[in-house]
Amino acid sequence: MRVAWIILVVVPVLSALSWGTGGCTEPTGPRTVANEDLTIKVPAIKEAARDRDKTAVAQLVTDLESDDPALRMYAIRGLHEITGQDFGYEFFADVEQRRPAVMKWRQWLEQRQGRATGASTAER
């Protein structure tokens, strides 16, 4: 009787519990600043900043408007590292206080993108 109870009750319970441990793996997905998973996005921001990867700038400017203050902090740090600019942006400020600096970032980005487009058009 005792062996039957172990087989019928304990073994299925232990099996079910072992399924839950399968989720404790390293995050997957592309390591990119556009990834929505912060466990992937934050290391990607750090890497982009370290490499001064200008292709990350547009996404980092977008991230300045995130609801997550930690993401905003990483975004402005990355932008400062890549561009040398901060435009007075403070990640801990409220939305209204951050807005003027975000607008400056958007204008800066538009100017850079306009130059890039103009250069490629002039080469044709």
C-alpha cells in the first residue's frame, strides 16, 4: 500500500514541481536595445554605450519617455556615453520636467537623421 501511494501521489507531484524549475534559464532573444525584456535590453544598452554604437541612439531617445525610471537612467547614460550630450535630462524628474530635454533629444536626432539622408541623397 505504501509503495502504491508513493507511486500514485509523490512521483506525479515531484514531476510537476520539476517542470517549474525549467524557467530558471538565462533570457533568450536578440541582445538589442529594442528588446522589451529588460534583462536583455539593459546589457545591450551598456554594450552600445561601451562601443559608442550610434545605431542605438534612436531607441535610447525613445526610452527616455519610459515609465520605468531605471530604463530612463540607462538610456540617458547610454546617450551621454555615445554622444557626449545630455541636454539637461534628469531620469528621476516627472514627465513635465523631462519633456523639454526629450524635445531637445528629438530635435537633435532629427538633425542627425536629416544629415545622414542628405549625404546619401547627394551621393546618388
